[in-house]
Amino acid sequence: MRDDYRFIVDHPLSLLLVLGTLIATPEAELRRITTPTLVLAGDQDSRRASAEALAAALPGARSTRVPGDHFTALGSALLATAILAFLGE
């Protein structure tokens, strides 16, 4: 296991508490957000469908995939490239 994900193993209660704070946002409320938004997901992420659904619900949002899964995508060089390209628009 990579050291940067060690907190998941060392502090499982903390992780459960954070995950327990997630609140579903009605799609009608998401459609009110007009700020340009970049939604990123790993191309091997089993949760990427929810990222694509989020981008579809946000006006002016863009969905981009980068190499990796839910965790390893964070280490992808293309992640920084995608963010910088979005910020440069």
C-alpha cells in the first residue's frame, strides 16, 4: 500500500465519519450553480459514472478523465495538465 493512503488503514473511524457527512444534493439545486466547473475522474474509476452525471447536471461544467482509478488518478501528470488547461480558459 502506498504511504499517502495509509490514513485509510490507520484511521478507519475518521474515514467513516467523513463519509457519513455526505449529503445528496437535488439535481435542481445543482442546476443553479453557474460557476464554470471541472469534474475529474480516473479512466479506471468505478465511480466515474457519478462524476459524469455531476458534470451533466452542472451548467457549464466539463467532465475530463485522467489515467488511473479513484486514488491513483491523483498522481497522474495529466491531472495537473487538465486543471491548468481548465483554469487557462
